Amino acid sequence: MKSITSIGLSILLAGPAVQASYMCPVMPSSDGAALKFALTIQTLLSDYYKSVPVNATFYSTLPSNPMPPTDYLANTMGLAQQAVLGVTALQELAPAAAMTMTTCNYNYPPVTDAKSHLMNAYQLEATLCGAFIGLADYVQAPQAAFLMARLAAEHGIHASYIDSHMKAQVFMANSTMLTPAFTPEMVMMSGMEVGMLGSFLNGCATAPPAPCGGMVTIGKLLANLTNQGTNASGAATPTTGMYPTSASTTGMAVFTGAAQSNWKGFGAAMGGAALAAAMLA
């Protein structure tokens, strides 16, 4: 009979060999569906930026405080470039995910001047931030999860930058939720709210199934996968935690370039149409 010491030594010696043989799972086909949805909405943003010809004259109607028109131009051109890089990154994952590309005919939000362009950019960037946070629950391969996290951070930074030029107070001391996150089903809804892209996607998107045949529900702080194995389609229904509540903000953002003490809230639930009306007033 082997001694306890010899058995323990055998386990220690075998440990590294067992660990060395482990490999992360191959990217499942379900990741491909999620990445295709991600590419569809990322391309919407990239193509929107390309659809709006901008120059210093375009931004000349904006207040020179806090920055001159040339700075608005430089920064929005930078946002457009980052959107292209996001498309490129998703395309590079396409072969590993066995993902097929789809050409879409998007409906872009109307642009009447520089103010409406920045408002549209904010709505799209903020929505994509939340959409990519949500998509992290729909992928399993590490490289796909990494890209979802990176793109969520990217769009959150962009949305915060634009929002900071529409409001004096972007972050609220009385907030009760983290950055809003959205399921694909929610993103596909039509409307002019942050979190809805259905009016712009023009039917060119299919929601990926949630993992394990379940349903993803997003709350104020956490997300949960529920009803595993009972929902073959993976369809999710909106929960109260997905959108910021109407109580999270009190007042429209007006693009003046000057500080206003009554503006509140990052990721406000105010409708995009109402916000646009306020900004264009």
C-alpha cells in the first residue's frame, strides 16, 4: 500500500500535466449569432458618421465655449474613426465564429445641423454602450467576451464625452443604478429613446439566443439568466431595471455650451425626440 506521502507527491506531479492539457472551448455557434448582432449595430453607428459630411463651417453655429468649431470637428472625426475600428475588430472575429456578413439598408436619424448631429451621436453611442454590456451575457468564448467589454467601454466613453457638452451635470449623486444595459430584444424596439435602435435598423437584425436556452434579465446592478432550458428561442422580455427610471432626471439638456445647474443625469430616460427639440430650440 502506498503511503499518504507518496500519494500526495503523485498528485502534485500530475497537477501541472492536468492543467497544461486544459484548453478554452472553441467559439460556439451561438457566439456567432451574438457577434453578428454586434456587427450590425456597430456598422449602423459607423455608417451614420459616414453619412454626415462635416467641416469647421458645419460646427460654426455651436457655442465657441467650451471649445471652438475646429475642436468639435477633430473630436467627431475621431469618434467616426473609432466606430470604424469597432467594425474592423468584429470582422476579424467573424471567421472564428463562422459568422456570415449581412448588408443592411439603415434608416439614419435626421440631421438638420450640428446640434442634431451631436444629439444623434449621443443616442447611438449611449445605446451601443448598453447593448454591448448586455451582449456580454450572450457570448462564451473569452475573445468574444473581451471585445464586448472593450466596445462597451469605448461607447460609454464616447457617450459621456458628448453628454458633457449637453449638460453641466452628467453623473448624479443620488443614482441607484449602474450604466444602463440592454438586451438585443430591447435594442430592436422602435422608438427615440436611448436603448432603442429598431427605427434605424430597418429590420436588418436578428436577436441572438440567450445562453442555455434561458432568458437574460437586467437589473439596476446585476444581470441574471433565468428559465434555463425552458425557452428555446432565447427571447428576453424587458425588465424594470433595463432603462433608467423617469425619476433619474428632471429637465432637458439644452446645448448652450454654458453650465446649467438644473440639468441632471447620465443616461437619462428622456425621449430622444424631446431632447432633440430642446437642443434645437
